[in-house]
Amino acid sequence: MFNKFFFLVIFLLDFSILSSQEIISSSKEDEPIEIYADNGIEWHKNEKKYIAIGNAKVISGSLTLESRIIEAFYEENSNSEMDIKKVIAFKDVKISDEKIRITGGKTAEYNIKKDYFQIVGNKIILTSESNILNAKKKMEYWRSKNVAVATGDAVAIKKDEFEIKGEKLVWHLEKIGDETKVKKIMGFENVSIQTNNEVAFSDKALYNKKKEICKLFGNVRLQKGDSFLLGEYAEVDLKSGISKLMPAPKKSNFAEDRVKALINKEGVETNEGSN
Amino acid sequence: MISIQKLSYSLVVKILKYFLVVLSLGIIFLTFYNKNSLNFVPKNDNEKVIDEFSSSSQVLLGPIFIGLDKKKQPYKVSASKASKVEDSIEIFNLENPKGEIVNNEEIYHLQGNKGLFDKPKQFLKLKGNVVFSDKEMFSFETSEATMDFKKKLVLGQEKVTGKKKNSTILSEGFEIEQKKNKIIFKGKSKLVLRK
């Protein structure tokens, strides 16, 4: 119960920060928006929108959105100046923003004020240097906040280090100099983490790049070959490869959430009985 | 003596008669000759046909043509000078033409250096420094455009540059469907919106 509450607090806190940050105006807001098309741009004055047709492209600063057709919706101020509020891309969507690339979207909607993308498709791939995030339903990307949410058989891969799967994965990126690195990953529903020597399963997971530790919550199962450990909470050290299976922190009903293990051939290090 | 007098008199009459016949023939010849000479138009080597807007017979100064389209909405064509292309047909070559069409609450304006206005077909073709605008919101420039008052269409096949407050557009042509209040910028196009 506590675990769920703890995770919910982290999740809500994360998104409340995101939401509040959306209100803060970004410096990128002042950059002009350029719309290109090979087969013309239609201006629908009644609907207050532009439609770019054929190899359509929208560029704003470092951001580029490409697609076959792009619709840009605007609002007019009292001086009849147009302000693009929303951009929708149809078919073969490609987004690039500095070192981030998103491909495979059927449609994408970009809310300019929030600096937020929602990409829909069944094979969406977000890459950031050596990190890859896949989704089979939807990808959301808070551009200025460096957060991506993958929904639908989501997979986060870091070459030669780990692979995290889940119904929903939340990626936090950070820019250090010219590099863009994954800072934190949160996984929800049927989460699995594969390292070089084992696989861990849980309901939810939280990976922290700084500590190189992945915390697993709810229905945890650590598997190495045919051996496995069961519990409610675990910590997987991705750097050392050591996994610790523990009861849920500060759990009142300790006995009920006792750690169970089935060890076959090679042992798995456990903290059975410890807090 | 009397007979000699009669002879000289008849000779004079005869000569006079022939003279009058020759004179009358001369007058008739000159009459026809002069008539032909009135029809002759001296050819001027320096006069060249510039385009389809040239060659005309009548000239109107500051004409204003006003009409109604199918929806009974007014349109207006004016020019600094107009000349009929042919006597029987109402087609005019225009200098500094201006077209104006009302669509619902909006008024569109089109102007250029030269124009051709086909009154029966209700279209205005413009060439040279063509500017299309609605005066308050946007305007764009091109080298050639056609305004079809019947179909409520404005077309252009040449490069277009447009402005509207904080936005600019470049394209290879344009088409304005006034019924749908829609402007299509054709071919490779670029739109820039500044904040």
C-alpha cells in the first residue's frame, strides 16, 4: 500500500512540476516559425489554419517537424497578427530537435504554447544518441522539459547496458554540454528490466542514472537463468550487476510480503529477512 | 463667210465637249483614287505589338466598369485609360487597371500596370507589378494574375511574394477561391511567421 502511495506521489510530483513548467514561458517562444511545402500551402481563412502539402516541414529554432501534410492553426490578435498555436502532422512524421529524433508516427500534434508533442503510431522510435525509446501506441514529448512518455509496449534501450520494458515508460533527459543523456526512467504496468546477466519484473520501476540503480515496486521477480526471487521491492544496481530483493520499505504487514526465492544452479544474492 | 463662222464655232464646241469628257473622267478617277488613299494606313516600323493588350480603335479615359456577379455581389473594374480591342466586342485594353470584388463582408483589390477586361465573360487579366490585397490584412505581389468575377476566382501562375502583418509567404503561383474564403499558394512554398 505504501509502495503504491510512494510511487503515486513521485509520479504526481513529476507531472505537477511538468504542468507548472508549461506555464512558464520558454525562450524558444520568440523564434519564428517557418513552414515549407513542395506542393503548395493552403490558407483557410475561415478555419484559421494553413495546410502545407507535400514534403511539408515546420522549422522553429532547432526543432524540425516533417510530414506529408502539416496543418498549422493560428489565432489572431487585435493587430491582425497571426500566432500559431497548434501544428498537426499527418503521415510519415519525423521530428528532430538537436540530438533527439522521433520517427514512425502516423500523426503528431504539437502544442506550441506548451512546447508539447503527442505522436500516435504503432512503431514510434525516439532516439537520443545511444538511448532509444520505442512505443507502439503513443509518444508524448515535453520538448523544453526534456521528458518523453512512451505508451503501448514501450521499450527503453541503452546499448550494452539495459533494456526496460513496460506498458508506459517515462523518460527524463538532461543536457550536459553537447550531450543529451537519460536522467531517469519510470516504468508502469508489466515492467521488465533486462541487464547483461538477469531479468527483473515488477508492476512499476524507477531508474536513476546518477545512482545507476533501478528500483522495482510491486510483484517483483528477479530472474537469472531458471532461478528467481519474488518480493515486493527490489533494487537492481546496473553498474555492479548486483540485485537486492527486499520487503517493501516501512511495510507494516511484513510477514505477508516476505521474500521468496527459488534458486537453481547459480545463486542470486538476496537480502531475505533484512529491512 | 457665214459658213466659216459656223465651222469655227462647231470646232470650239467639239473641243470643249471632248475636254469636258476628259475632265469628268479625270474627276471620276481622282475621286476613286482619293477614296483609296483615305483607306491607306501608313505603316510605322517603330510600332510593335507589345502583347495581346495592344491594337485598338477607341480610347476611354478613366473608365469605370461596374457589374454584378452570379450572387448579385458587385464588382468594379477601373483604369486610367481603356481602349476597345474590336468595335463589336466589349473587350478592353486597360492601362493601370484596378479590380475590386466584394465577397461577403470582405473586399478584394487587384491592380497592375496593364490589363485586359472581357466584359461579357467577366474576367480581368493583369500584367506587370500586380498587387492583390484586401487593404487591411494582407497583400501580395506577382507579375501576372487573372480575376474571374463569374467564378469568384483569382489566379496567378507566376512567383508570388505576400505579406500579412507578422507573416510573409513565397510561392510559385496562387489561386483564391472567394466562395470558400481560401487562398492556395501553389508549388514550392514558404511561409514565415514572426513572433
